[in-house]
Amino acid sequence: MNERAQAAGSFVEAAKAGEIPVGQFKAVQAGGKRLLICHADSGFYAVDDTCTHDDGPLGDGWLEGTEIECPRHGARFDVKTGKVLCLPAAVPINSYRVQVDGEAVKVNVHEVMPK
């Protein structure tokens, strides 16, 4: 199996769906990465738990719809894509492919979603 095919099948369980109500997120360690599993009305999303503006933890911020806001300086990111939505951040965060299998929320930490 080539590296790309192997990475495509590398989902690891990061959380249980029932642990994260809609509109909330949970900080987790998965595949050696510090992530946030975010539960929006449209589903579950996984992003890095680090603001690209000053390396602060996004897990101390808040989720509104599919936007997560850093508590330090107000930078906002789209949890679906990682795109920057509000300065002072200029660099997107990584977002990762998620699949839900029963209660298990799984993340492929080897596959960063396109911005």
C-alpha cells in the first residue's frame, strides 16, 4: 500500500459523539496532535488547537456556528476549512477529515483538508 492510501485509511478515535453537544467542542490528543473536535449543526469537525497568530490555545475560546474564536486577540477561523475569517491571524489553521462511526468520532490526522 502506498503512503497516500495508507494515510487515507488512518482514522483514529478522538472522542465520543455524545460527549460533545452541538455548539461545543472538546480538546483531545489524537495521533500525536493537540486537536479540537467541534460539533456544529452541520456535523463534527477537527482542527488544530493552536491559533496561528500567537500559538495560543483555541480551546480556551468559543464556537459560534462553524467559527471558532481565539480568546487572546479575537482571531476567528472556519472549523470546516481552517480558513482565517478575522484578523489578526493571517495563516489558516489545519482542519482534518472526520468520520463518525456509531458513537466514535474519528479523525484522520494525516490528511489536512484543503483550505
